Amino acid sequence: MAASASCSNDCSTSLRNVHPGTDNVTSATAKAVGSTPVTSSDSADKVLAHPNVQRVRAALAEAGAHPEIVALGDSAPTAAAAAEQLGCEVGAIANSLIFDCDGAPLLVLTSGAHRADVAALARAAGAASVGRADPTFVRTHTGQPIGGVAPVGHPAPVRTLVDVWLAKYDQVWAAAGHPHTVFATTFDELVRVTGGTPVDVTA
């Protein structure tokens, strides 16, 4: 879920300390995550009311998806740390990576279990070059910060590749537009709501 422009499995999205006391988080979701609750409901409510989160929620609803968006506390610096907090396998973390693809944004939703191969991405995209995107590029094209880039909710549609390795998991976790939010989804739903292309990002 690391919405960064790197090719690593780092996950800078916050995925720790779920607050189960807000209307936006079901008890089932909170139980599944099993983290220590956030101490301030005001903080959780503020995060869930953030415009970026609301845009993601609206975009998901428009696509016929209605997952609960979970408010989180501290950041998890790696996909492994995120998985530990969520009680899932590291491969079930859908890292959101933005690349500069011949000058256009390319969103790659990749499993936290491995690195995305830039050459493989270039082949899949039919691009001459695919490289790291800086924070300004990410914000310009997604409206969201590194660490919170969601699969949807951007100012304009972003071409998306979805790692086929995510299909191994019944449930995966993706960022929701803010570094302290995440939602549960599936590989098939990610492909559908993004209009993305399933690819093996490792080869």
C-alpha cells in the first residue's frame, strides 16, 4: 500500500491502531485487523472526513464498490510492518506505486511480497521508459500524497497495472487517499474499479 514511486515493497501508508468506534469502520473489520484502538475518535473522524478520503469513497461507490474505509494511527514503514498490524500476509498488501511512464502517470498496484521490475512494467505498458515519480508528480496526477495514494479518486483516470500475484489472496488491503486510511478489497474488484490490466510485475 505504499503509495510511493519506488519499486520496493516499502509500505509508508499508515496501517496501525485501527479505531473501531467510528461509523465508518464495521466491528467485523476492526476485529479482523485486531489492532490497538486509536485513542481519539475525533482524530479518526477527522481523517475519515478528509476530502481525499471522501473522493475515494465516492469513486468506489460510483464503481459499485462499498468497502469500509478504516482510519489508522501511526505509519508502517514497510509492507511487512503493515501486514503485521493488519494480521495478514505481506503479499496481501496492495502497494500503490506511481511511475513516470513516458511523461504520463502509471499506477501499479503490486503485492507487498516482492519488488516491481521496471523493465517488466515498461514492456507491459509498451513504453520507452518507466521511472520513479517524484512527490510533485504523484500529487499532480493523483491529488493524493505519497503514502496514501488510492487505486481511485484521482482528478483524471490514471492508467493502472494490477499485479496478478494479488489474486492469490481472498482479501487485499489498499490505501484510501490519506496516509492514515485503508480499505479491504479483492484482486478482481481492483481490476474492475480501476479498469486496470492484470500483469506479472516481476517478469
